Amino acid sequence: MTAKKALIVGASRGLGLGLVTALSNEGWSVIATVRDPQRADALKKLANVRVEQLDIDNLQAIKALHQRLNAEVFDLVFINAGIKGPDDQTSGSASLADIGQLFMTNSVAPINVAQAFVANIRKGDGILAFMSSRLGSVIIPNAPQLALYKASKAALNSLTNTFITQLGDERPTVLSMHPGVVKTDLSGGEGDIDVDTSIRGIVEQLKAYAGKGGHHFIDYKGQTIPW
């Protein structure tokens, strides 16, 4: 059997690195993107992993990556890149530059990547996945200390919904995934679960949803999250 192939965007550490590691251990062939290939030693030690440089905020860099990978067919494209944003997320405290950077990286840039690579996803059982968050649900009023981050993930969910309406009937299964409250650098090391627990669940959901079609907002346990 030919090994399954994945493109994981944002893989230098945390959940992205964990996902690449898990897929590599299961025999997948993985292309993993990072901002700085000089700081990708952990990825370079993994079997069947190719490291590519990408700053997802740079549209020309996305286009250049697609040119390099245009002949590839992926069973999974998982867009994981994201940032927390400014420390003080109360109204009026963040600068225009901070807000612009947050929404560009978390909301707009992932859709730019998806637009570039959606045609490279395998027809039938291929998956396009975004690392979203339960905080992106607009009907769950929580975490005021992360108000801007919450809004950026809600914007990602909204943009994803709009994006997939443009893909026609042969669009891949699309997942907007909440990884759980994970102990990572982004969370300051605080959380309910570790990276391995989250990634085990995410991989289970990727297997379960392959070929299902539709767009699903779920967590790492497969539980549906209200939009």
C-alpha cells in the first residue's frame, strides 16, 4: 500500500509537532511547514518527514510553496498555525498592529493556505482540517481574558464556512477542531491535558471522519461543539 500523505502547516512545536510525530509513527509521509527551518531539529529526526519553510502571513510564500508541491496529492491538509495575541486583550488595550497580526495569522492566513492547497486533497476520503478552538463558539460566553483570541477563532470558523461554499459538490471533508485545553507554549504551559493526549484524540477523529463529507466543529474526543 502507498503511504498516506499529509501537509501539516505550523509544525515546529506543540500540537503541530505532536501531530507530525504521530503520523510519522503510523507510517505517513508528511510535509511539515515551519517559519524557521534552522529551528526544526525535532522534525528532522522523524522518519518520512520533509520540512518546508512557510510564513503563512506571506501570501507570496504560500504561492511559492504551492508551486513546489503542486504535483502532490494529500490525504490530509491540516492548518495548525496560530498565535495567542497580546497579553492584555481587554477592549481598547491592544494596538492596531497587534490586532491586525492576530487576525491575519489566526483567521485570514489559514484560509489563504486552504485556497492554495484544497485542489491537492485526495478526492473521496481526503480531509481539510483547521486547528480552531472551543473559544471560537460565539454562544459560549467565557474566557474574557482571551477576548481577542476568541474573536479570531470565531472569525476563522466564519471564514471557513464561507470558503467551503465556493468549493462545489466535490469538496473534501472539513474539520474545525478544538484540541482541548492543552499544556503548550501558547497556553503558558497551563491546561487540562498534555499534547500526546490531544493528538491521540485528533488522529482518531481524522480516521473516523475520512470520507464523511460536510463541515464539522468537533473536539479531540469527537464531541460536536455548537457554532
